[in-house]
Amino acid sequence: MKIVLQNLTKVFPARNKKLDKEVIAVNNFDLEIPDGKLIGLLGPSGCGKSTTLYMISGLQKPTSGKIFFGDNDVTELSTENRGVGLVFQNYALYPHMTVKQNILFPLQNLKGKDKLTKDQMLERALYAAKLVQIDDLMERKPSELSGGQQQRVAIARALVKFPRVLLLDEPLSNLDARLRLQTREEIRRIQKKTGITTVFVTHDQEEAMSISDMIVVMKLGVIQQVGKPQDVYDDPVNLFVAKFLGTPPINVFNGEVKGEKLYIDNNAVLDVKGISDQPVTVGIRPEGFILDENGPMVCKLNNVEVMGRDVSIVSTSEASVNPVIRSIINSDNKVAVNNETIRFSLKPHKVFVFNRETENRIYFEVK
Ligand code: ADP
Ligand code: MG
């Protein structure tokens, strides 16, 4: 089921006009979610991810704009009639019911032509439980399950009605690191197997990058960029997106363009054909540095951390906006640890130039 959001806006009015202002939680969203894909809605806390999800689900009414499922306008449709499965951060299971009863619950309220027999219900519940691999836990109560198992029950409960759309709001946030990894792979597996159009909300860029077919990066209710995770990482449209994606994060510098050359700390570090003279902000990915004793970029060496396959070099520079510069190079490279300075040349496609004021990307020709 394709989902289209058209000029979708949600404004929360001020409770007390003297004390607070209205909040534009979602601002003029235009987005097409292709059928059968997993989309990651990504952005810092408060950027409007949950509000967007709740509008897709019907739990919240948009202030303006429209929502389509396929060709149908569902903007005015109630949640029950939209055919969505919802999973929240806090699994929201009924504590007094067994796993089986929890999964069966959404089926017991079906009416009219959707009404199922007892056997059909049990069959469906077992199917959903098998899908998330909890079919051996059906008689337990939620309190007798781990966090990861509880979240699987919540996912089974969302899937049991065969929804057209699966909506997940930070479903992994309450799990510990290992379970988080495992459960996110599980969600990906289930999504691929069922082919159900899925919207996955998270503030964790690594999580979104690792499981999404497409990510939507948001800031203050406004879409910044939409694309395949790798494409957005490789080609961010502005400084916010460049900074939001990647671990270790991108290195940011104050720079200057003069005569189609990029200067950092008064050194011409890169040719930037096509950019006019101006002060700029520069982003360099950690993997964009090449160890080069004659390289144009000169930094003060702090320390060298060997991490198996890679070497992380920590250095500083007057022009760096971050307290330290982190560069990742292959461990085949020998780093002279005793030196006070370290020199790099740069990989042009790992260097992004931004307008100092607007923070929008300024493109240059990479030869
Ligand atoms: P996210 O899920 O990205 O953290 P939310 O969608 O929950 O963000 O919130 C977006 C903005 O809308 C925030 O500024 C939040 O305070 C505000 N907001 C969310 N829900 C309400 C509400 N029911 N009433 C007033 N403001 C709200
Ligand atoms: Mg939220």
C-alpha cells in the first residue's frame, strides 16, 4: 500500500497564549512512501516524528493537508478503519492477559464481514506469533518475558489483523544494546517477509540507516532530505543532515573559498571549481582524510587509537568547530605517534562545502 502525505501540517495551539506559543509540529509535509518499503523517519527529539506517525495512523487529525493510502483519501477515516498496525516504545501489553490473549485481543472486536470464528482467530494468532518467533511463549504473562520478547508480542499483536501499513514509534528504545540490534534485524526480516509498507520512527541515525529502504531526515517539523540511506550520507543537502548522519560524526571547520580553492587554517586544502569567493563551513567525513606527509591540511596531533582494522587519529586545528578532529584511516598506514603535527590530503567526494549563513550545500566539480 503506497502512502502519500500531501501538504500535511499539524499545529498544536498554545495552551496559554501569554505563557507559550503554538507549536508547528509538522510543517507542510510532502512525501510519497512506496508500496512494500520500510521508511525510516529520522530526526532529533521533538522534530515531529511521532506526530507524523499518529496522523498516518489516524490517532491525530492534521490541521491541514491530506493523507492517501493508495488512491483513497483516508484523512477523515478513523484509526479502526485505516487498517494500520501500531507498535510503541513501551510495549503497552495487557499485563493480566497471556501472550496468546494479548495477540488475540484485536481480533475479538472485529465486526460484520470482518468477524472471525474462534478457530480462524487462533490460526491467525499462531501465524503472527510464529512470524516473530514467540509461538512457544503463548501461555506466559508479559511480566514473565524479557523486553525483547514483549516487544515481539507487541509486533505480533500489530500484525494479527493483517494491516495494510505497519507503524513503529521508537520500538527499540527500551531494549539494551544487543537486543536492540537483534530486534531491528528481526523487524527487517518480518517486513521483508510480509512485504507490508512500514514506517519506522527513530532518533538513532545508525538504526534508521541500517534497516530502512529510504530515510526521511526531519528538523523542527520540516523534511530536510529523503533518499536511500547511503545516498543521503554521501550527498547531504545541508549541514544539519551532514552532521546528523554518521559515526564518528562529520568534522566541521570554518573555511574560506578564494580563487576556487578551499582554505582551512590559511592552507589551500582542495580545489573547489565553481564556488565563488566567500567564507564557508566545511564538513569532512572521518574517512575523507588521507595520511600524507606532504598533504596540505596540517593539524596538531593529539593521539592515535588503533581499533583493529582501522586507526582513528585524533587531532585539533584552530579552524575546527568541533573540539577535536576524528579521522579514520586503514591500519596498514603507519602513524608516527611522536610527531606534534600531522598532515593530510583530502578525498574530494568526502568534503562538503556549506554556505556559512544558510548552511545549505554549495556544490563544486569533483574531477
Ligand atoms: P518527536 O516524536 O520527533 O520527538 P513529537 O511529534 O512528539 O516529536 O513532537 C513535535 C513537537 O510537537 C514538539 O515540540 C512537541 O512538544 C509538540 N507536541 C507534541 N504533541 C503535543 C500535544 N499533544 N500538545 C502540544 N504540543 C505537542
Ligand atoms: Mg516521538
